[in-house]
Amino acid sequence: MELKDALTKLSALQAKMSAYGHAMSLIYYDGATTAPKGTAQNRGQTLSVLSEETYKLSTGEETVELLEYLDAHKDELDEKNARIVLLMLKDIREMQKIPMDEYIAYQQLMVEADDVWHRAKETSDFELFRPLLEQIFDYEKKFAAYCAPEMHPYNYCLNKYEDGLTMDKCDEFFSTLKSRLVPLIKKIGEREQLSDESIKGDFDERDQEKFSLELMRTMGIDLDHCGLGTTEHPFTTSLGSHHDVRITTNYSRTDLSSSMFSVIHEGGHALYDLNSADDLAYTVLDGGVSMGIHESQRRFYENLLGRSRAFVEYIFPKMCECFPEQMEGYCAEDVYRAINRVTPSLIRTEADEVTYCLHVMVRYELEKRIMSGELEVKDLPREWNRLYFEYLGVEVPNDREGVLQDSHWSGGGIGYFPSYALGSAYGAHLLRRMKETVDVDACLREGNFAPINEWNREHIWKFGSLYKPADLLRSALDEEFDPSAYTDYLEEKYGELYGI
Amino acid sequence: MELKDALTKLSALQAKMSAYGHAMSLIYYDGATTAPKGTAQNRGQTLSVLSEETYKLSTGEETVELLEYLDAHKDELDEKNARIVLLMLKDIREMQKIPMDEYIAYQQLMVEADDVWHRAKETSDFELFRPLLEQIFDYEKKFAAYCAPEMHPYNYCLNKYEDGLTMDKCDEFFSTLKSRLVPLIKKIGEREQLSDESIKGDFDERDQEKFSLELMRTMGIDLDHCGLGTTEHPFTTSLGSHHDVRITTNYSRTDLSSSMFSVIHEGGHALYDLNSADDLAYTVLDGGVSMGIHESQRRFYENLLGRSRAFVEYIFPKMCECFPEQMEGYCAEDVYRAINRVTPSLIRTEADEVTYCLHVMVRYELEKRIMSGELEVKDLPREWNRLYFEYLGVEVPNDREGVLQDSHWSGGGIGYFPSYALGSAYGAHLLRRMKETVDVDACLREGNFAPINEWNREHIWKFGSLYKPADLLRSALDEEFDPSAYTDYLEEKYGELYGI
């Protein structure tokens, strides 16, 4: 094989995988948006064919041979192709270490676990889900031992979602957060609560959609390459390449902020995906590099910008145009206070900016202890409830609103949660760095996202998955990541809001 | 190879082709409905990968070997598998007869011709399109000579869309039509025109959508397996199998009948597709058998039922519920007359029930003469205009509204048009037969489509593509097809409407 031919094959292989990815993502998107409700089984039939083809394509003999050849010639590859080969081989080598029968059994377990988790959540019955969750944790431990025997099994899990992340880093990060957020939340609880009346009312769905598109345009999202759909649970997906991205939202008739922040949140993900360098399209490097960096971008837009006073000053007149009756009698400051109201609560996805990371921390500590053999799955509900009371001061009334609330574990996503909290903190540090050269508040007050987006494009977005997340972050920050940027930001913002 | 294994492989092959078909149809549907406008190139990239895979799959060595083996054992196959092998082999054997370089050149010509036709139509410039259309007809003649040297080349074309159709049959059919429709149209022209005021006005799109769903429910379309979208040009598509069908419509703000009859029209196609027998799903026999039969079903619903007095009596109160202001002062009879107004016109797709077939006849005669070498492409506009005046009494002011109006020729669809007219006539004969056992008018007056659909399901739909169209039709009619069922129907209905 000549190197040139091998690289041509590598391109063709990735183009094919992108095409299958396009098809599968679109089938998923269709299922969540417009498909008639009796068609899930039909989609399942097609998805099972396409995922089998993708699996064969990415792990087949010909592919392995090609990648091994290219790996043997890695010194002759450019940076981009070297990274592509490394990422593709990593997955294959991992797969090769896991006995096929266990891999298949695990896939089947996921399907069953998802179904059982749904029913367990509905009936708030942890015992129903427990045996499956035990098996999931057991498999994770076994796979960690196969794939990375030199590592602590939980570090193996963390690495799947954020390359290079360790328990030591997480411990340090969460301990900083805990030491500063728990007292802050306590103080906020002693102050008078902010009113959220200004964002409650009766909001027509079509007006909300118009407002959503206005928000996307303001954020600098290219509507020629990014669509907006409606789904029960909002999400972002890319179809084939960064040239076609879709975000979805969900409209609450009574709460304007629900869809508003869904759109900004998913819009943040979309901006990251849309702005990969064009030469990364149809390669495995197209799109965001890790969960943590992706979260940093979406929280950057949703919270650091979207919930800032400067942005509210810009967007408030637009809100008044879209909802003249509902906004009557309110001012921008009312909206600013309404969308920044802090309330310790039970459900992670509904949490405010200050309490959010504590929800994540509960999950992190529990996962770590189970993966270390210090906690048994059967004791999870008790420990969950104890930590929620300790960190957030809330009593968990049942497992549905407690340990069963998230879908991650039933899908095998052990080690996924920390990236949510890390992303928030990455975002705050990135903002601090950006402010050294960009007058972010002035931009926001004018609704001019261009300089902000330009900074993110040049420092983060355009690289796609070309660099390891830790390296990308260090290079964007031009220093080591410092979680206190985040706690400083929260203390300052909420200290002012609550008069602390 | 064991026969049992070969049949398992045949199933797997069809499942895979259905999955690719699902993906490609959905990508097309997405492009026509919700995709952001800058994403066409991205879809093109994915479609080119998927169509190459489909081509390889359906004509690859392994497939040919499998089908040849099964063909050699055809006496041991059941009816269903025998038909599957026959249909799949037919395409492959045809392809094998055409030199690969000519096949590829023809595919490229189609792409160019589509683009040039759009521009030629826009500027009403036939000369721009002429060289490409000449090549298209030349290729069709060449391919006919390669694939079916024993046939007249135009019979080869007709057979592609309606297996078993010949010029002789068409000539007889169209001559019956011409001898009875041309005088009818002339008489109608001498009578006072019917008013269409009742369906004109200002109709809100959301109200029209609600009404469309009401129409679909009334027709007995299972909304759990059939979705409704909005596109510039309405169409129907199946995704993977008959378990997921989508129809689209287009809402005219000022003309209620536009979307109303699009929905009933596409709904007729959808009913046919949705009601293949379940054991045909994920095989090449799933869905309608030919253009002609498909047209018969959609015209059955759109015209024979949808434009009947009995149906209007049922649906008029629903129209009043959806559009109370617009319907004020009108009665069911007003609507019945409005939707059955006959006006000889220039554009086929806007033609009424009586003049429609004459539009088709013009195209049939021209195609036949070109394929027979009796007419040159350069003389098409002149002949087109002459025939329009002769049959319909209208003067064609330009080629945009004349010979350039349809997209079929630019896509190589020579021989496609006659199935439109045949379908209308098949439908009328099917209705005559159905009325022997079903009180169709009574059903329509009650909005009860169940007995009508049941008849169609048992006689047409459930068979999918199991039988040749001519055989299917003969078995449903229990006699030879008779075009005078159609002309009788038109003379009776429009004679009464126009007092002839």
C-alpha cells in the first residue's frame, strides 16, 4: 500500500461514516420532531441495519489494516491525519480488549436498562432498577480492568468523556467549589427571594418561536445552516458535518425563560459545532472535542452571557416587541433578577447557576465510591438523599425526584456528570481571559456577538477535535485552568443580586 | 449454497436496501420540509455516498450470484419470493445490457439537464434546453435498442412505468377519450360558467392545517403511521416500509381548494402505500406496483370521491367549523360547483378533471412521434402549441407555460405521462365495480370511508407489487379494463353540472 492511497482510503472511509452518521442522526431527529407516533419500530429496524454497517465499517478487517498501516507511518502524517488515526485506532484497540460476548451482552443490557429505568422512574421504584444498575457498574469495572488495568477504574470512566481527566483533578475542583458554594447558598437562603413574576404569564407558542429565531440571529448563529425544531427534551445534533446543525426547544406556555434559555443553551452547542474549520468536515475531527469543552461553550452562552445584566438590557426591548402585553409594567432589571433567582431544588436539569454544580457533585461522589468499592448500589438512594440534604439542604421525598431522575446511568454513562460542572468552570475562566481583549459587556449591550464569537472561533471552535481537551483549554487560556474564576464570578454576581 | 440460506440472504439484502431507502427518502423529505436553506450541498454529499452503496448492493457480484442461484431454483420458490427475484433480476439484467460508460454519461446528463431545464423554463427559452432534450431522447432510443430490441422503442419506455403497456393500448384508450372529451369540453364552454367564489377568500394556515388533519382522519388514514408536512410541491413518500408514510401539502392563503385537494390527492397515494400486507414490509414488494395503479388510487380519492356531491355534503359542515366567517352565506352545493368548474387551461397540474387527460394526450402523442422518428425535438414547441389549440382551444403564449412546463423530460421520464391518464380511467372503472357491492354515496354522505377502503385494501392495496399491474387490475375489475367507464362518468357528472 502506498501512503497516498492509504490516505485516500482514510478520507473515503470517513466520508462514508459521516454519511451513515447523517442518516442516523436525522432519523433520530425526525423521531423527536415530526414522525408520526406509531413509527418507532420502523425507525428501529433501519437504525439497527445502519449501526451494524457503521460498526462493520469502523472495526472491520480492512479498516484495522488501513489504520495499522497509517499508524506505522505516523511520522510521515500531518497533524490532522495523525490525530484522526490515533482517535480511530483508540476506539478499535479498546474494543479489541473487550471479549466480544461481554460487549454484546453489555449492549443488550443497555437496551433493557433503559426500558426498566423508565418504568422504575415512573413508579419511583429503585428496587426494580437496582439489579440492572449493579450489572452496569460491574461491567464498567470489568471493562476498565480490560482496557486500562494501570488506571483506577473510575479514572477510566472519566477519561471516556474528558480525555486526561482524573479523580485527583475532580477532587480538587469539587472541593474548591464546595467550600465556596455551600456557604454562598446558605447566605442566599437567608436573604429575601427575587421575584420571577416578569417571566411568568401566558406566552403564545408562535410568538415564542419568533423570539427564539431572534435570539439565534442575535447570537450570530447562521440560520442558513442551523435549524430550530420543537421536541419534548431540547437537544442539538449535527447532520453529516458542521454544515447542517439542528437545535430544538420546548415551549412552556406559562414560563418564557424555559424556551428562551433552552435556545441559548442549545445555540451555544450549535455555535461550537457550526464553526469547525471547513477542512475538518467529513472527518472524525469535525465538531466539538469533548463533553467538558462542549459544556463550557453552551454554559458560556446560556449563563455567562445569557443571564448577564448587559445582555438583558439588549434583549429586553425585543421581548417587549414580541410580548407587549406580558412585559407591560416590567423593566430589564426585573427580568435580570427573575432569570437569576437561586432556589436549592431536587432536579438537576432545573437547577440555577449557583446550585447546579452541587447536583453534579453528589453524582460524582457516589460514582467514585461505587467504582472504588466503597459503596454498594443498594445503598445509593440513602446516600443520595443524605448528600442532597448536606449540600443543598433539601429533603428528597422519593426516588423519582432523587436517584432515579437522570437517564445517564441507565445508558452506561458513568463518569459523564463531572463534565457538566467542569464545563461551567471552564467557561468562567475563558470569559475572564476573553475580557482581557474584548469588551464583552459593551458587545452584549449592543447585541453584537461578533467579537465574542470571533474569540471563541479562534481559540476553541475552529480546532474541532484536533487537540486533546486539556491542551486546547490550556492554549485558549494561556495558563492552567483555575476553578476559582468560576467561584469568583458566582460570588460577585449573586453577592450583588442578593445584597450579600 | 442451500436454498434456505439463500432466502435468508435475500431477506437481509432487502432489509439493507430498505434501510438505505429510508435514509435517502428522509434526507429528501427533510430537504423539502425543514432543512435550513444552506444545507443542500451537505445533503448531496451524504446522498452520493448512500446511493453508491445502494447501487453496489443491488448490482454487486454477490447479489447477482444470489439472484441467479435463486432464479435457477425458481420452481421451488413461493409466489412472493419468485416475484422478488424476478423484479430484482430484471433491473440488473437491464443494467448489464447498457454499456457502463453510456450509463454514467446518461446519469451526468440528467444532472445537467435538470439544471438547464430550470433556467430554460424561467426564461422561457426552449432553445437553451433543446440540445439536452435531444440527447435524452437519443439515449432513450439507444437504451431501448440495447434492452428490448424486439420492441418499438416507445413501448420500452411505456413499460418502464406500467409493465405491459403498449402504444396500441394507449392509442385505443386515448382515441376513446378524445372522441368523447373534446365535444364535451366544447359544450361546457358554451354554457354559463360555475362560480368558485365559495372556496376563495382569506384562509389562515393553521386553520387549514387543522382542516387537513380532519380530512386525513375522515379518509381513514392512520395518523399514527402517516405524517403531514408543508412543502412547495406536495408529494408522498414512504420511509423504509409502509409503516411510515409522509404526505405534504402547500397552503394557499386565498384558495381553500388548493391544499384541500392536495391533501386528498396525496392521501390517496398514502392509503395505497400504508396498506400493503404486513409481510411485504422490508421487501421490494412493499408499496404500490406501478405509476398507473398509484394514479388510479389517488384520483379515486381526489376526484371520484373528493369532488363528489355526496362527500361535499359530509365535509361542508366541517369546513364551516374550521372557516366559519369564510363559509358564511354559502351552501354545500356552492362548494360542489366551485370545485368542479371546468376551464381549458395551459398548465397540466392545474387542470380540472375533464380537461386533464387532454393535457396528457398532447404529451403522449409528441413522445410517440419523437420515439418513432416522425418528429424532431426542434419542432416540439410548434407541435405542442398546435395540439393545445386543437384539443383544448387555448393559445400557448410562451414555452414556459407550454412545452417547458413539466420536469419529467429533463429527468428522463419519457413514457411516464400516459399513466396519469390511465390512472384516472382505471379509477372510474374500479368505482363502477365497487358500487356493485358498496353503497359508496351513502358512505361518503356519512364520512364513513371504512367500507370503501376495505374494498380497495382487499382488491388492490394489500398486494403491494406482488402482481403485474395489468393482472392486478383485471383481477380487481373481474373483467377487462374499459375506458368508457371514465368517459361515461365524466359525461354524466359534468352534463348534470353544466345542464347539457
